[in-house]
Amino acid sequence: MKFPLITAALLAGFSLTFLSGCAVLTKGSKQTVVVRSTPAGATAKINGVEVGETPFRVKLRRDEVFRIDLEKNGFASESAIILPSSSNYDQRFLRWGLDYDLGRATDLVPDELSVELTPALGEFTSADRFEEMSAQIVRADAMLASGELSTADHRYLVSRIVETYHRR
């Protein structure tokens, strides 16, 4: 009679010890990643597939590499890479089991991506910096008038243009 009781206790102890920190059960195979841009409303592609406009949340596999491309009228296209990292798991004293075998011993880094888009209104080769800045602002005004930019995006774009030329 004591044998089944001892076996059950050992099995329960073994299960608690080895499955309590199991990422396969606690975290799952996908991770939620938040993507934002300033200004918001940039078209986003993940590994070449359009997924929507910023800001958004997306669930991605923990064991893959992802390239995120952001595009918006009047701004330079930006790209970012999201990579799996096992650094949180590698610091553990005991490392084995399904987490490593199934590739779940990773977290995507960064889990919140924020990209500040930079103005891209064409290059001007004028020797006069004020003339270059004025030409870019006139181009932004034309994009606002044609509906390519919203009022908020225009305001942000012009402030970034002025800031860029002020720093030079």
C-alpha cells in the first residue's frame, strides 16, 4: 500500500520541480510585441507582409527573427529588427527541458518598439541653409494641401525640419 503513495508523491514532486518554470506552459510559443512610430499612422510590414498602421500589437513567434519596415509620406522609411534573446534564461542555474528543445527559452527583444520617423522631402544642394529649409517646408505645405499629410503630421514634419536645420 505504501508503494503507490510514495510513487504518487515522488511524481508530484518531480512535476512541480521540473514544470513550474516551464515557458512552454507559462508563456506559450508567441509573444505580444508593441510597435509605435512618431508620428503615428506609418504603414508597417513585418518580413515583407503588410500588417497595418502604427501603433499596433502583434503576436510573434518567440524563436524567429523579424524585420519591421515603416513607411509614411514625407518621412524616410525606417527598418528595425526584433530578435529572440535567451539572456533571461541563460542566467538560470538549471537549464534544460522543453523550453530549450522547443525554442521557447527566448524572449523577443525589444518587446516594445518605438521609431521616430525623420523628414524626407528631397535633398537640396543649395549653399544657403535657409533656402534648403524653406524649400523643404514649402514641399511639406504642398503635401498638406494635396491631402498627402494630415495637419498633425504636417506640424510634426515642419517642427522636425526646423529642428534639423537649427542643430546644424
